[in-house]
Amino acid sequence: MSRSAEEAPRPGVVRYLVFPDQAGRRLDQGAAELSGLPRRRVRALADDGRLWLNGKVVRVVSRQLRTADVVDILGGDDALASPRSLPTALAVIHEDGWLVAIDKPPGLASQPPRQRAAGELTAQEHLALQIAARDGRRFEPLLIHRLDRLTTGVLLFARQHDASRALARTWAEGRVDKRYLAVVCGDPGEALRVVDGPIGPDSAAPGRYRVNRDGRPARTDVKRLAASGGYALVEVHPLTGRTHQVRVHLAHAGFPVAGDPLYGGGGRVPRPFLHASTLALPHLKGRKRLRLDAPMPPDMAAFLASHNLV
């Protein structure tokens, strides 16, 4: 069966997914919570071969559940609880045996933050659950790079550890081309701007970064695409990959991302309009160049249209 085809549970089977807040439980405990059955009944179902984990019959119910495990129960006459609903599906830009790329929406953290709301999923967890539901078995996407919570666009994952290691080398060797679109305050002018300044933590503001001679070398090229009414649309090409690099360099150049209060962006903008529009890199198989594009998010597109920036 191809990965694009949905593997539905067999008739009479109820399928449950293990969410992050349910991970770590014993299988019998977790299956009981998911299905609403007593643990002794779950153990009896396992003895009868009617409890499945990731597409296989399982009888050892002491094993520990992990996020995105798939638990199928053939309950017969048992009244089983309804499965927990998945959030709105992420848009998958590309998928093959090595890689998965999504178009990350705003507000979704790439990986677990220090603090998160009850039930909040990261992009990594969301994708794991989404593909596990489709394929009927656990999937563990390996995060290759990060986007800030409010930044949208191309986010890449490896499907296996060999691919993750190969991609890490590709990044370290500078063979990945990243392009962003951003709405900035002010007008950087028609000429290509090169922002070349080392970036390090801002000791005066935890969680913030700044151009600092003791930081790590960083360079960003900035090209204006349009300007109107105190705003400009720019294409940003970071040649290095430092934390908050695009936001820091744009602010350092005097043109902060509009709506980004951490780096001085003002204006009546609902959120920072920073979009990872394109990611290009050599594919791991055959070394063929792979280009991944994410469409402009609707709220950013609407802002550009209303401010004559398209």
C-alpha cells in the first residue's frame, strides 16, 4: 500500500492514537483509558488476540506507550469510547521514503517549548499523529530545523535516522538554500542589502538575540520586492542559520519585521509576517536538487493586497 493511501482499521475495530499526554502509560492502562474498558477486560482482549499495537497483535500489555502509537481494539459486544479527534491536518508539501515537508501554520511550535498549554501539540507531534492515523502504525518524524512559533512555511523532517544524519551534514556544509518573505517596517530601498554581523544572546533580555561581536558569524541578504505606506515586502536569504537570524538582522538594519514586538516591529499587524517560502537542497537519494515551496498564508496575502504590496 502506498503511503498516500489511508489504511483504515478493519470492520468492527476501533482505532485509537496515543497523544503526548497519554504517552508513558502501560499498554493495558492506556488502552483502558482510551477505550473506557476496565483494565482486566483489556487484558482479556489481549489474551484473545483482539488488541493490536501498530498493526500487530500484542499480548504483552506491560509495554510502555509512546506518542503516535496506534492501538486497535476489536471489542465485539464491548461498548468502546469514541477516539480522540485529530486537529486540522497539516499541509504536506513533499513526502517520500526519506523526507516529509509540511507548510507550518502560525502558532505551532516546531518542538516542545518550556511551557505549553494543556493538550497543545508541536508540529513534530502533530505530524506524527497525522501520519500514524493514515498508515495504521507509529511514525516518528525527526526534526531537521526549526521555525519560530509564529513563522509560517516550509518545515522539514526526516523519516529515518540515516536521513537525519545526512541532512545534518548537508546543513553543516552550507548546501541548503533558504528563502523567506517578510513584511518589514520602513523601506530598505531598491539596492540589495547585505547584513553581515555576528549574532549572540542578548544578556539584557532572556530569549532575545542581537548583533554582538562575541556572537557567531551570520550573514543575510535582503531584497526589496515592494514598498507602500510605511511597509515593504522583502525577500530574505540567510546564508547562515543562527537563532532568530532573520528577525535580528532585519531589526539591526533598521527594518524590523512588522508585528514583531521582541525586535521593535510596530504597526497594526496581527502577527509577525515572516514566511519560510522556499527550501532547496540536494536530495539524499541520487543527489538531485529538491525544491520545496510553501504558498503565502492567507492572512499575510490579504495584508499585502490591502496595503498595495503585491
